[in-house]
Amino acid sequence: MDRKSNLKNRIFIAIVVLTNAAGNVLLALGMKQMPDFDNVSVMGYTASLFTNLWILCGIALLIVWMVAQLSMFTWADLTYVLPVTAGGYIVTAILGKFFLDETISLARWAGIALISFGVILVSETPPHDTGGDPS
Amino acid sequence: MKWVWIIVTVLSGAFGDLVSAKGMAVHGEIDDFRPSGLARILRYIVTHPLVFVGIVSNAIAFFSFMALLSVSDLSFAVPVTASSYILKTICAKWYLGERITWRRWAGAFMVAIGIALLSI
């Protein structure tokens, strides 16, 4: 992989990780402001879903996430992209701590460490690996 | 009912990722990120049958996961469905012809277990 492709790959990993985490946190923030599902009509609930600014921004970010991840599949393997972008789970946990008052228990810290090791392991493999096949 | 939603979530999520990865892989590496290039990518994504089916399948996975959350706790739903990483790794080997080295196997397992720990 040349330097330009390598840079592109890194930028896309960052975009996938950050838009996924930020999108999820915005959705969670928006859902907390939603009326109780049992107390409103389906129409009313749908209306408040699509007029909630947090939820709309969250959906927009998740669309960017999906397009960026699909773009990565044009030069990188599924078994590279999925583990390497799993860093999004870590960012989500940390954002959740700061913006949603969630706590990070010892088990969660262990999970964060394990995901980090997995990301590092896989990020050191070539993004596209078909076993010596030059294509 | 819980297990039905788990199976639907894991299978449609794995199927969605596999076919959309296949559909994108045949496009070849994207290098043009000017507005016209981005428009071309978007058009390809919504019109390529495999990619489109993959997105629909992932949407099914998303909604069945929501349904799963309505009948079980997050701390149960997330670890169980994280197993889809293993299924996707196995299927990527025969469907996408990817070479799964020990680093990729270890990475997939670490991420799946790590996600499970995060939700406890």
C-alpha cells in the first residue's frame, strides 16, 4: 500500500469510528427526550422523532458512517474493516460517560482494553489480503 | 421470542455486511473524492443490487435488534449479538475469499469479547 492509499485508509477509519460513535450518542440523547411510547399515537411519536434535532443529526451522521464504511470495502477486506473500526465502541463508551452520565465499570475498562488489542492486531495486517493473489 | 430476534439480528446483520462488501469490492478502489466522484459513489451504493440488498438486510438487523431490546436487557442483547463478528469472519473466508490470518482471527475474537464486556 503506497503512502497516499495508507493516508486515505487512516482518514476513513477515523471517519467511520467518529461518525458511528457521535451518531449513536446523538440518537441516545434524542431518544431520552422522546415521549413515552405508550402515551402517544404512532403518528405523534413518528412526528416527534423526525422533528427532534438530536435525532436528525444522529441519523445524518449514521448515513455518513454507512457510506464511509461501504467506501472502505472497495479497497479493504471485511475482516479488516470490522475489527479496525470497532474502536467506535470505545469512543461511544467514553462519550456516554461524559454526555449521558454513564459509568465505566472495571468490566467495561477490560472490554475497552481487549477491543484496543484487537484493533492493534488487525491494523497491522494488510487491508486487502487474498493470500498472495496479485489481483 | 427472544431467540428468534437474536437469530434474525445476527443472520441478517452478517448477510448484509457480506453482500454489501462483495458489491463494493467489485467496484474497485475509490480514489476520486471530488463532489462529482462522491455523487458517483452514492449512485453506485443505491443502485448496485448487492449493496442495496445489503443495506436493506442491515436495516432488518437494526430493527430486529430494537425488537430484541424490548424483550431483553442491553447487557444480554449486546454480548449475544456480538457473536456475529465470528460468523462474519468465517463467512468472509468462503464467500469473499479473504485470507484469515491468526491476527485477524484473534482480532475478531478480542473485539467480540470486548464488546460483550462493555455491555455488562
